Amino acid sequence: MSERFRLRPTIELRQIRSFVTLAQELNFHKAAERLFITQPSLSHQIALLEATIGVRLFQRDRKRVALTDAGRAILDDAQHLLAQLDMVIVKARRIAAVDSATLRVGFPEYAKRTFIPGITAAFRSRHPEVKLTLTEGYSRALLPELRHGRLDVAFVRIPPAEDPGDLTVEQIIDEPHGLLLAAGHRLAAHSEVPVAALAGEQLLLVERPVNPALYDRISEWLQKNGVKPHFLKIDGPGIYSFDTMVMVIQSGEAITLSARAMARGLPPDVVYRPILGPAPRFQVAAVWSPTNVTPLLQEFLSVTRELRDHDVATASAGAATGRRP
């Protein structure tokens, strides 16, 4: 066989591990124990490596073991190579473990305008190999899906439409309600709308059966402040779509309570105004089963908390400087 086509000896991973371990211990007995092999086997691996690269890596006799200049020169590179190989193995095993993994997330329609895009984008950037299955619905439908194991986590309004029972509930959003109204509405002239100014207004709310506890909380707040608005009645099954509610508001027929975050991307003829004085809170919680302890869910919750804490810090900084987030 010509020199051009002669195969070069192959360096094996176990030879590199043997070299690095012996270089760290400088003792054949201790190095062999760390590698779970016999001393003769370790000596054989070192001899093969030295023969393959053509240089002595260790000076050894019956009393001591020491690295040669060549051994010291390549030790750092060999350790880096092993670290890189270990990372490759870990990554391959992780991807294999979650290659078909799916995280099932439930959320209400308004979440598409507020927090869901940020959470899912952040999670996907860290775990592109994980499939996110997104289910839209009201809490009265999402909570049973959680209990039956068809969802891993859901986001619902507080108070939820029904008692969450033994499900774990963690608040992620807490901000006051404001008002959405047509730009030409009389109340749009206010930078902050007094509660008393709502008297006699047509107030558009999601119907009580959708979330009785939330509906009652808002009604009690209005009564406490001496306001008796005219709740707009809708023929048919009722208005459940946020976009449809915006269309009603655009017409000037009604106004509605809303969080500031939901005002993003609205048509220019619909505006958001804060309420002057205490207002009902717009609160959202992540809910999941305490028996679901998968690392995938814990990572998703971790991302959710990071974004929540960042938003809280940003809002606090804005309040301290007199700016609105």
C-alpha cells in the first residue's frame, strides 16, 4: 500500500481519559481506581496513546510518575476535549429524552394580547426541541382539562370560574383595571376616569356564567362606589371574543374594564384610560396539578416567573420615575 493511502492509527476516547486521569493523579493505582480498570490495563492504554502520537507523555519508574514536556503541553487541550465530548453526550441524551416531549398549555383568549406570546417565545428559545401545544378556552373549561391530565398548565383569571381545589395556583399578573372606550367618548377626555363618572354608562362585561366570581367582584365594586351602570345585554350566546368586544366599543355603544396590557395593538379609535382611585385588580394565575413534577413543566414555570419578576421590576422602576410601563 502506498504512503498516500496508508491508514493512520486511531486515538480512542478511553486513551484520552486514561491520559488525563493519570496526569491528574500521577499515580497508576489511584488513576486505575478512578477509571474502574486494572493497572495493567491503564498502562496498556497509555502505551497505545504514546505509540499512536509518537512521543512519551510520562516519565515513570517504580518510585514516581511525572509528565514529560509533551504531556504537559497537551494536557489542557485533552481536558478541554473531554469536557466538550461530555457536553455532546449530555446534549444528545437530553434531546433524545425530550425529542417527542410535548408541553400542553391552556390559556384564555385575552392572553394572546398580553403574556402568552412572551412566555412561549422565551421557552421556545431555550427548548426548541419541545413541542408546545396551546389550547384556548375559559377557566371553567381549562380547569377540568388539568384535572384529567389533558393539560400540563393553564392560565386563568383570579378568582377562577370554579374552585381550583387541590390544584396549585400561583399568581403571575396583578394590576388594576382601567377602561377601554371609543376615542370620541366623553370619558376619553379624562387622563384618569373617576369611578363616579361611570354612572349611567353602558358597561360591557363577559356574561356572569362565564366567570360568576369575577362578575360578582366587579358588580360589588361598582355598588360600593354608588355606581349603577347599565350592563349591555347581548342577544344570542353572548360576547366571548375580545376582538368582538372591541368592535362594540368602537361603535360607542359601550365601554369595558380592561388591563393596560390588553390595550396594546388596539385600533386608533379605541383608547385606554386608568381609573382614578381603587379599582378591581386584573389578576392571572398559573395553575397546575401538584402531582405533575416533570422537569419540563418546572422549566416552563421558571421562565414564567422570570418574565413576571422582570415585568414587576420594570413597573416599579416606571412608578418611581413617574413613567408608565
